[in-house]
Amino acid sequence: MLVIILVIALLAVATGAGFLGSLAGLGGGVILTPVLVLFFGIPFGEAVGASAISVLATSTTAGAAYVHDRLTDLRIGNFLQIATVPGALIGAAATVVLADTSYVPYLLIALGLVLLSTVPGTVAMRHETAPPTTPGDPVSQRLRLEGNYYDRLHKKVVHYKGQSSNQALGVMFGAGIVAGLFGIGSGVLKVLALDRALRLPMKVSTATSNFMIGVTATAGIGVLFAGNLIIPMIAAPVAIGTTLGAYGGSRLLPYLTNRLIRWVFVVILVVLAVETIVRGALGV
């Protein structure tokens, strides 16, 4: 009976995580890792493994929908993967080593600080509704890191040009390490790089992040599986719930404003970051 209750609870939490994660481009793992550790009492390493599976489910579901809606920029996403995948391998290896050590509370605090680090810049850009159309740096121009999408809410085509590609690559490498270490898909940093470094519209940033987090998670899942940190009893209901939630979020996002998406992003981060830092500091 307790097992059934646990599975239902995991399904419900994962569905909400997938919905919010797909809207903000964070992946369900950014919500699931703290929740599984703090409220379900699941060991940190196993929570990271389940969250990595949820990120893959979010990316597969929402990512495919956003590609169909032509919101995802595949050229930019594939370009930035060259920095995130190596970082994910490093982060996942670190998780296997540190999962059963006394460093877990410090990892929770670090996770909270990572979440908080994206808030100020996102809030500062809350009034930006249109991306800059000035030419980007030489790398962005040479690789044609630009595109357009049809905004269903405003019923017009929006054009954008990638700006600081080198800065975005640096953030993406760090995002890969965070993804492998915490199993959160590093969507927080991916959105940061896409929105603030490349200056893409928030909808494009969210959609492209959802596409990228799956590739990054896949790079780390093999390492986590080899380290026996992916438990089917936990990962299976999490994957199913996340898939359902991500599908619902992907259907809603095209009709939301960029400003509202930014606020969803901020609210999720602040609540979870504060809770995670407090629990880590208390050693819970």
C-alpha cells in the first residue's frame, strides 16, 4: 500500500515539475532534485539519477513539440552542445564520487546558490519584449546564429540575431557540469546563456533549452547508471509524470508572453533555492 502511495505521489510531483519545467526551459529536474531529497527522503545520488531521467523525458516531449512549432533554434542549440556535453560528463562523474559522502549538504547549498544566481539578470530584463536586431560578434555572424519565429500571441514574425557567442559557450560549459552534478538538466544556466548572452527571445530560449537539456542529460545518464544511481522504482513514475506535465506545458507556452515566462522562471527559482539552501545548511 505504501508503495502505491509513493508511486502516486511521485507521479503527481513529476507532472507538476514537467509542466513548470517545460514552460521555463529548466527541465523537470530543477524542481525534482530538491523535492525528492527534502520531502521524500531519497538519497541525493538516487534523486539526481531520477531527475536526470525526468530531464530526458521533458526534453523528448516538450522539445519535440517546440521543434514542430518552429520555436527551437536547432543551429544555435547544436552549436552550444559542444560545450555542455563535456561539462555533463565531468559533473556526472563527480556525483558518483560524492553521492555517499558528507559533502551532500554542501552540494544542496551549492545547488541553491546556482538557482539564485540567475535571478537578478532575469528580473533586470523583465521589460524586454523584443530581441536586439544588431549584428552579433564575428562567430555569431560567421555561423549565422540567427533566425525568426511566428509569435501566435502577437500574430507577427519575430526576428533575432545571436550576440555574444563566446560568453554563451563559457556559460554552457558550466551548465553541463551543473547538469551532471545535480541531474537538473542545467536549464537554469542554458536559459541564462540563451537569454542574456545570445539575447534570444525568451520563448526561443525556453524552447531551445528544452531541446538541449535532453542531450546534456543523456551524456550524464550513462555515468549515473554505471554508478547504480538510477533506481527504476523511482525513475519510472517520475519519467511518466514528467512526460505528461511537459506535454501540457509545451501546448501552453506559444500563447504566453515573454515577460510572463520570465516571471514563471524567477518564481520557481527563488522558492526552490531558498528551501534548498536552508535544508542544506541544517544538514537535512
